[in-house]
Amino acid sequence: APQNVTITLYDMMGKLIFSEVRRHDQSGRQSITLNLNGYEAGVYFYRLTANGEQQTANGKLVVVR
């Protein structure tokens, strides 16, 4: 079934710096590509939420320049 996936990105202080909703029409494993060229080097936290709060993935990513 189609799912709306919300991608949110936070800085180290917990400030929301990016949010986007993407529609995925296929089930199973998916990949998401973000252009982080405008972001400074550092650690960021992300959240992926599918169909509201039914499924959520949290993690961190490191931008290295």
C-alpha cells in the first residue's frame, strides 16, 4: 500500500532544520537520498515516520567536509 514518509532532520541542539514528505508506492526496503551540500560539517539527527506514527526510525548522520 502507498505510504507517506516524513523525513525530518535536526541539529545537535534539537532544532528542526529540514522536513519533507515523500510518497512511496512500493512496499519493502526503500532508500532516500538527501542533498546536504548546504549543511555544515557535524552531527545531525533524523527521523523517518511512515503513515503518521505507525512506524518510526530514528538515527544520526555525520556530515564530513
